[in-house]
Amino acid sequence: MVLQNLPKMFYSCDEGWPDVVRMHPTVAKMFLTYVMPMSLIPAAMFVYSMFVTPGAVFPETVPPFTGIEAATLFLTFYAAQLLMVPLMASIIQQMGDVVKARPDYQSAFMLAAIAPTPLWLGALVLFVPSVWLAGIALAVAWVASAALIYHGVEPLFQLNDHSKSRLMGSFVLTAGVVAWFALMVLLALALSMIIGLR
């Protein structure tokens, strides 16, 4: 639904996005068919990297994680991502006041669900055990996510003023960066708790 339109959505407000607006998927459908499967990728790739190439990208744990520890880490990271999308949608909806717009929750949810797509897909780079490649992929994924945010705000929230769209996009991007750091802190805390309970 979204992935086939994704290449056009990076560089244009007028291509790809109108198709998403026209489809107008419900929050439940978007969550079940897009957010849930896409959120699996980073959680699965993190656990894969820890087991298959320990120490190549992330610090190696000694002794290695057991199956139960890995499953706990996977479920924690996965659940945190699933909770973050509706939370971000609520924050985005409230941010509409900044540009005197009041997007409905469904539109805010679409942006919150589509914007992290490059970050989700970027986790696939962990198949290659290289910290440098992972860092480059993360940087590229953030630039791509920013492009999606800046090009998605206008059509989803029906803003006709480019300066308002840019302002709104900047606020959404800032909130997204904060949310991403919160996820990384949660992942680090989960890791330290698992290691500390050994």
C-alpha cells in the first residue's frame, strides 16, 4: 500500500501522497498491515546481529544471550516501537496548533506510520557486519525520513502555505528525533537489565 508509492514520496508532495490520502486507510488497518510488520524488522535484525555476528556492530555480550533473554529483548523493542507510533500520532495532531491546523488523528497516524519507514528498512543493513555501514545507513535513513515528513505534512494536513508546512515538518522531525532517542535509551536499559540479572 505505502511501499509501492514510497520512492515518489521522498521528493514530492504531489506524487504518492495523494494516493495514500485517497486510500485513507483506517488507523487499525494501517497499524495491523503496515506498522506491525515493519516494526518487526529492527527488532529481529538487532537480535540477529547479536547472535550471528556478535561484536561486529554492537558490543559483544559475554556470555552470549540465551534464547529467553533474546526473546525478552526482541519483545521489549518491538512493543516499544508499536507504542511509539500512536504516541507520535497524538503528538503530531497536537502540533497542528503551531500552524493553526487541526489534523485529524487518522492523518497524523498516517504520517507517524510512514515517516519511520526508512529507519525500519535501514535495519536490514545489519545483515552486513560492519559498524561503518550501519552508521552510514542510519544517517541516510534519517535524511530519508526527514524528506518523508517534509513532503507528507502538506498533503496529509491540507496545508496550502509552504512556510507553514516547513514549520510543521520541523516540529514533527524534532519530535521524531526525540522519540528515536527514547527508543534507543529503552533498548539500552533493557540490555543492561538483562545483563544485570545474570
